[in-house]
Amino acid sequence: MPQRSEPTYYSLLGLHPSASVIDIRRAYRELSKRYHPDTTDLPAALATTKFQQINEAYATLSSPERRQSYDLKIGYSRFTVIQAPSDLNHPVSHSYKWSKSAYLDASDRPLSSGEIFALFILVLTFVGCLLLAVAIGLTRGEAAFETQLLQPPPAVQQQVSQLSQPTSPWEMKNFN
């Protein structure tokens, strides 16, 4: 962070630039109660100036867009910056052999022994299921595709046949 003669909005609120929105709101409420011209024991001119600075800081830091541009202005970055290698501007004396690199892509890596074992069990299970299905099909043959209808007992057949015969409305009264 560059050295500045004037305090930053973060230092006015007593916060680090990585403070969360909740921390900013909490610090603002506390300081606004302390420096509000109507509630402080400080001289009115000093309280008013300090209160206006706190309001300005909160207005900037509570808005995501304004906070981002302010952070750029003061030289603070929320993201970790990857430092360039020290020999970046030096001429390359030898060409790099990409074939020496173990992994060109993060997803391009050999399988671990646990992953190989899991794949082996998966293939073994699949083959076992196929063999079981073929064995069942061969032992049952055509019987596996036939369906047998169970015949109900004679008493149930008689009741079903009586219910399926048409009845007249006057017989229905006596039936109940």
C-alpha cells in the first residue's frame, strides 16, 4: 500500500482493507454514534468534520463498485497477486522440452492405486451381472417368458359370476 499523507477510509473507520461489509457497517454505526454532533461532547466544528468524514468513508465502502474503485485508487487488491519470475526479462538460452513435463494439464495425471482398484471392482461387478443374467436366461429358457394365471377358488368364482349378472332396480332394493 503506498504511503499517503491523508488517512484512508479504512483507517478512519479503524478497519483493515480486507474488512467485510458487516464489519464496515458495525464500525460506522459505532463511530457515527460517537461523533454525531448532537450526541458528542466534542466541539461542534470538530464533531461535524469527523462525522462528515465517517459518512463519506461509509458511503464509499458500503457500495461494492465505489469500494472497488477506491481500493484501486489506494493500491489495495483483494486478490493475491502472482509475482512474475525474476528472470522474466532475460533472454531464454535453451528451449523448454515440454515432453519432460509430467503433467501438461491438471486433469492429465495417472490414476492412483485406489482409483484403479475401484475401476477393477466396477468392471468385475458389471461382468458378474452380465454372466448372472445370461445364466438365468439359459436355465429358465422359455419358462421365464410364460405367465401362469392362478384360478380363484370355486366359491369366489360363483360370487363373481353373480355380481356380473345384470339386475333390475327392484331386485337391488331387496339385495341390500
